[in-house]
Amino acid sequence: MACLLNSRVPLWPVLYVILTSVSESVSGNIRYSIPEELELGAFVGNIVKDLGLDVKHLLERRFRIASESNKQHLTVNLKTGFLQIKEKIDREQLCEQVLSCVLMLEAMIDNPLQIYRIEVDILDINDHAPVFRRSEVDLEISELTPLGTSFPLDSAADPDAGTNSVRSYQLSSNEYFGLKSQSEGGEAGVPELVLQRQLDREQEPTHRLTLTAFDGGHPERFGTIQIKIIVVDANDNAPVCQQNIYQVTTAETTPRDTLIVKVTAVDKDEGLNGEVIYAFSDHTPDKVRQIFSLEAATGEIRLTSILDFEETHSYQISVQAKDRGPHPVAVYCKILIIVTDINDNSPEIITTSTSSTIPENASPDTTVAVLRITDRDSENTADVHCRIPTDIPFKLITSFNNYYTLITQGDIDRENVPEYNITIICTDTGNPPLSTTKTIRVLVTDINDNAPRFTQPSFTVYVTENNVIGASIGAVSGFDPDSNQNSELSYSLLDSQIHGLPAFTFVSINAVSGELSAHQSFDFEHLTSFDVHVGVRDSGSPPLSSNVTVNVIIVDQNDNAPVIVSPSTIKGSAAGDNIPRSAEPGYLVAKVTATDADSGLNAQLVYQLYQPTDESLFTVAPETGELWTIRHFTRKDPVRTKVVVLVRDNGTPSLSSTITINVSVQDDTTENASNIATLGKSGPWKWDLKFFLMILFGTTSFVLLLAILFLGIKVCKGRDYIDSGFCCWNTSYLSQTSSRHGIQKASVNLQIPSNYTQTYENATLPQQFHCDPAMNDFMFLKLHGSAGSMIDLKTGTCVAAINEESFISARKNTTNEVRCALLKMSWKC
């Protein structure tokens, strides 16, 4: 083994490892012994085998070690189970000169949690040589010094411990001095120079000696100091310490500049030879000189720094005392200062194992962290108690040897609390008690426990017909309270049918944004609305989903022009109609009927004359499309008149259609012949109209019609008949007024051109109006205003205009059109 130490071969630490003790007890303690300064990765021991564990389960059970010191000198290879060197160990730095240097470790393994205590004894190697504080020292010795007098010399210091420390001193060969060393526990004590032959200054004033210090290591190391002895006339009395050892006790909280002890040495000489001065001995450590100060004249030792019981429990100080006479002789007084402990250190919380994240579905009693609590104060103040808040789903349980385990309890929901900052408070039992806190941050990881939801129970989007294919028509949106990929949403169309076709032929959806796009151009006239079922799905495992209905409403556009249904055109060019020259104002020439495939305002139709040649002759009802005459025909009027009726809708922009009606004016003879021919050849549509009117109005208004007829008879019986002219059209009355209210009207007010007043006044009106029973079409019109009279439908007589109000009120719910053919009678005033 000594050979290995001398050779310093890199592989020697592996061969030199000594497993001194592998013992398993109830507490699970294992002890290894290794030398210091092993290379990185050097083998210490097969800890897995020694603990009886399976190397295959180390990683799974999270096997690890922790050191009580701040540095991690050792580590475990989880593949082999070997305890290896992670950082070089310097025994002198770790334990200074303590005889026994033990590195305390804790090995921990989960499932179940087990903790083992490991002690690693660090063996010293002889890697330091003895060193003197000075390379040369001057020593003045009086020639009167008696034989056998001892002169203490500087001691050599060796950081090594045990046999590797300073073991002996050797003085170079000479005739006057010998060497004496007082051994202390096997170690070399303070070397002393002993006078063996009387000095004679006149013969030899100086002597040069070499003192060599040897340690006990292999190989043996040494250090030297040169001693220069000056022979002088010295005092014959040396100072004497009043006490061999000064022992004092002081608390670690003693304030600075406090007097600790006063050293006193007495010299029997007088004058300067009796004045004693004090100083720290040469081998006093620098650390002691920094903490304590020594007054040279008085010997008072005062505190200049802060004491710390946890660092050093006691101090041994050597004070040199010598007089001020020529050739003084120094003596050394020993002082032992013992430091007492007080509760000035808060407990320390060391996290030996922690999990920074836990899943939200973690089972109760899941381990979150393992804590070790330490207190640098002495044992009577090191009893520490720890606690955590009670309003969190965690609890702190006590293990052994001041170990605590933080585990879960209760339900953990990331959506309610995504993370916990757990504050651990530890308090000791000192006086006063001291506390410390440590916060452990625990993040709750998400699981896919929430299905995505839409922001609305249903969606409605509006799209104008004739839209652009591929254009956006709206969007749906959803959310998922989970996080990360569990909240990443994907939209899709669900399988559904729209009028027998798959939904994807109508619309598509962006899987990421939920934006809906049209796959075709919609036509309101064929499709007004449809429903699409949209699903949303997250990216969790397993994925969760939900769906919603989107109601797509097609908004109408004015894209259809009015279509004229009647009257029918001849050969697709124009319609024709004949009217008698004797037709009265308000004569129904024709009725234009049109339809519009649009809806709403786009389908509301308005009828008007388009560029009329004579605005005083015809007018058209804007709402019904009925074409009426405004005045009597004169001989100046053309026999054939072209009337263009324009039908437009109220859309934006407005669309329109026109129809041309060729109106032929016939004389009365031609008219009667035409009427007779028409009566004999009544078309099917005439009979359909009669049948419709009979069913619609006859069944609903029969009783009311009887009441109106009865009322009309009563009114007519009370009037005087007017014999001159037709009672319903009184020319004298018409000549007396220029009001436009005198014109007969149909079911709506007629549009009268602005120049009609002049035309109407200049026209010659017939005095008599005939209603031929042979006529199939209704040529009698209801009159409005005060200028007109009513016809009694039962007697055929006229009803005075003054009774018009009662007459009209009785007929409000009857039809506006009555065919003379139904009355089967001729009316004549």
C-alpha cells in the first residue's frame, strides 16, 4: 500500500478503496472508508448490492443520494449501482485537522420511500509537508543562562492528520544545544532548545542551527527553519505566568470590544527588566488574531469580531510574555476560551427530492417533495416543527430524523388552480423560537377532461344570394378550458343532407379558424335557408368533441324582373282590346297582372303608364294594374291608341317590364254587334270568372247583400226622380264643379294627369248611361265623393248623393265589382 501511495499512479485509488464496514442495521447505515484525493469516477463501493437493491429498478424508483454539505462529492452510477467520486475530496479542506473525518450521505429510493444513511470515512494521505511560519528566527540568549535552560521554538504545522502530521524534530549537530520535544497524544509537541554547555559571548557570539520537522507519513516529509542564536548578557529572571491555563466561557452573542480575559505574568526584576509585554505566540492562527486582540502592555484580550458557536466551539490561544530588559526571556501563557450556544440560527429546509409538476388526476398520497430539516444550534434548540397552509390539497407528514414528506390529498383541478406555491414554515423550540419558510412551486399538468364548447348554442349566418363561390359567409367559434394540445381545436362538417345532397357540396369549413365558405352560388328563389351541423374536436388523448347547428339564411337580391302574366300578347308583340266610343270615364279597359320571383320589397310591384301619347285619356292603378279611361272619347281621338304599361318593382336597383296594349275605339253599333257576338261565344275564362265570383262573394255576402238592397229601396223611395238625363251622371252637376272627385273610380284611386282638368271641362259628356244586360263584363263602377249618386240594385233607380254615406257604410263589406248580367235587368234613369 505504501508503494501505491508513493507511485501516485492514476489507477491507485481504485485499488486503494477499502470497504471497512458494510453493515445493514435497522436504520439502514452503511460505512465506507476511502483515501482523500481520489480521481473523478473512482470506485467507492457497490452501494446497490450493499443495500440489497436491484440495479434494474434504480431509475424507475428514482434512486439518489444527498450530502449534508453543500457540495456533492459522491454520485451513484444508476447503470452499475457503483458509488463513485464526483468531485475530488480534500480531507484538510473538508475536516481540517480533525482526527476522524466522516462524510455523511443519505440514499433515498421511492415506491416505497426508503432512506439509508451512508457514512464515508475519508482517510488522510501524506500530501503535505511540515511548514514553519518563518524560514529563519533570531534567538537572543544571555551568556549567564544556566545549563538545562529550555527555549521554546516555533512549531511546524502540517495540515495532514494522524501519523501524517508532525511527529518529530531534529536539531543540527552542535556543542551547545540539545533538543527537547513534549509529545502530546503521539504528536510532536513544541520543540524546545536546551542549553547543554555554558555560553561564552567572547569566544563565540553567535550560533547557527537548523531545526527539521518530520511527519510520520510514507514517504516521510519534512520542513526546516534556520535558528540564529545571539549570545548576549541576558536578564537572570524571566516572567512567570500567574496561571498555567486561563479558562473562560463566553456566549456567542458577546458584543465586540468586550474584555474576555486578562493575562498576567510577573517578573522579579526591576525597571525595564521587570516590565512585561505581551504578544500572541508565533504559531497563533490568523483566524484567532482576527477575532481577538491583545493589549501588549496590560495583557487584556478583547473580542474584535463575532463569535459563532456553530463554527468553533472553543479557542486555544498561546500568549508570549517577556520583560523589556536587555536579553529578555519569553514565557508562554495558555488561554482556553469556550463559546456557549444560544438560539441564533433559524431552521434550514433542504429539499432532497421534489417534483415540480403533478398531473391534475394525481391520486391521493402522491409524493411531491421530501424535505430534510436542520438547525445549526445545539441539540436543546434543534427540535423543529413544520407546517403548511390547510386550504390546499396537500399535507405534510413526518418521517424520521427530521425528514418531512409533502404529499397530495383531495382533488386537484388545473382549470381551477393551475399552480400552487406551497409555503412551508418550520419553527424551532428555542427561546425565542426562530422560524424559516420555503416555497415550493408545483405546476399542475393538464389532462383532457373537458370537451370543447361553442360560444353559442346555435349560430345563424346570412348570405346574399348570387354570392361568390369560395367567399366567407360567417364563422363559428369554440373554446376548451384545457391547455396545450388538449385545447387545440379542429372544426369539421358533420355528415348531413341538404335537400338530398351532402352538406359539403354547399359549404366548407376551415378546420383551424372555423370560418365557413360557400361552395356554390345560392339562389334565394330555389333555396331560402338550410342547416349545417358543425363539429369541434380537441387534440387530447382521447380526443373530446361537441357539435352545433348553423342556420344559413339566404338573403334575397333583386335579380328578377317582373313578369307580365296578363293580358296575353298577340304573337308575343302586343295585346289588343276594344272599347266603345260611348265608354264613360272610369271605364275598365284592361287589367295588367304581373308577378315577381323575388320577395319583400323586391317583389312589390308598381304599375304606371310609360310615355303616354295622351295623358288625359287613360290612367292605370299603381297597385292593381287596372287600366281605366279618364274622360269620354271624342271624334278627335284616334281610333287606335297604343298604351304602354310599365311594371317595376321596389328593389335596388329597380327592375321593370312593359306591355303594349293596342286599344281600338269602336262606334256603338259595332260595339253592340260585338257584344252580341261575344255573348254567344263566351270564352271559358269568362265562365271561370263568373263561377269564382259566385262562389267567393255569393256565399259570403248573400245576407249582407239583401240588407244593402233593402236599404237602397228605402232610400230611393224617398227621392224625387230627375227626368233630364242619366241620374248617375248629372251633367249640370258636372258642369258646376272642376273638382277631380267627380270622376268615377274603381277599387283604387285613379292617377289623373295634370292637364286633365282642361280636357275634362271641354269634353261633351253624354246625358245617359246604359247598362246592357247582354254585357258579360262589368261596366258599372262604384262612385266616390259627394258628386256621384248610387244605383239601387233592386229597382234600378238612382239614389241621392246625400244618402251616400249610409249607402256606402252598408256596402263596405260587399264586392266592388258587380256584373250587370247577374241582375238580368236593364237599368235606366
